[in-house]
Amino acid sequence: MMLNFRMGFAPLLLSLSGCATFGGGGEPPTRPSDACAIFAEKDDWYPDAREAEKRWGVPIALQLAFIKQESGFVDDARPPRRRFLGVIPTTRPSNAYGYGQALDSTWDWYIRDTGNRGADRDDFGDVTDFIGWYCTVSHKKLGLAKNDAYNQYLAYHEGQDGYSRRTYEKKAWLIKVARRVEAQAQRYQEQLLRCGPKLEEQNDGWW
């Protein structure tokens, strides 16, 4: 199901926020399933998400749903280390990092393509812009609607080439995750219809 947005508003990335480990960075929002509560608590986040939406046409609700799934809104999230004999920590399975769990190579591609030098994976504004850019690439290469949270997430996780090969069809767990992301994006959108006008008024000076 695609989202009905009435408010104007890489190759491979890791998916499950439950699979990320967290360091000592900024605290995540206390009510991560409520978009209005998120932006009330993190009052500098809405201008960033809104700017990414204006630049790329990728809805705020989708941006939030991706970040919630990937990192649980923890800025320095990383995949957990593998364990030798189930006890001794060893290497991490990938170099995914930050709010969006982007790989080094995918982040470098983003910087080359956008010229956004100095962007950081643990910066909320940079990651919302990254998600907007990545979904725009998927829109151009795969024809995916920018508000199609389900298919956009599959392409985000599998990469555009993997999505084209339909690699997700052999991953029942990933289909469930993508449906969860889709449902969360829809809930965020419904919440933003409630508090969006107030957020726009409060942040009117930014535009």
C-alpha cells in the first residue's frame, strides 16, 4: 500500500534496528513511534526532515520509518560484533553506521553524487538528506514511487541491483520487515496530519 500524502511536506544497507549495537551518542527520542512527540522532543529535527522532503520529494513519514527501523534513532548505531564460540566478541559483519545504517561505500557514493562533503552518518539532517537521495535514485532506476515505503525499503536494504534481481523474494523475514516499515510510515503520516500545521508555523522562519 502506498502512502496518501496530503500534507506538503545502497548497495546494501543493514535493516533490523534490533541488530544494531549502540554507543554513547545522543539520546534517541523517548516516544519513537509518535512523529509529533519526536519533533516536540527533538525540535531541531523537523527543519532537517522538511528540507529533505522539499529537496527530494521523499515524505518525512518515510524518512522517520526508515531511521526507526535501521537504528531506533540512535546516532552511532553499528551492527553487533560476531562472537567466537558464542562468547568472545570479534569483527562486525559490515561497516554500516549511524541513523540510517549506511555502508562506507554507499555513503561515499552519496557524497560524490550530491557534493555534500562533510556529511556525517551520525547527523540527523545529513541522514534524512541521504534517505531522500537514495529513494530518488531508486525512483529513477527502478521506477519506485517516492512515497512507496514498502518497495523503497526493499531497495534500500537490497540495493537497486538486488531489488532488480528480486533477491528479497527469498527472504521472508525481510518482507515482514518491509511491511512493518510501511505500516510505521503510514502511522507517522497520520500523526503528522495532526501536528504538521503547528510544526510548519513554529518553523516558518526556516523557509
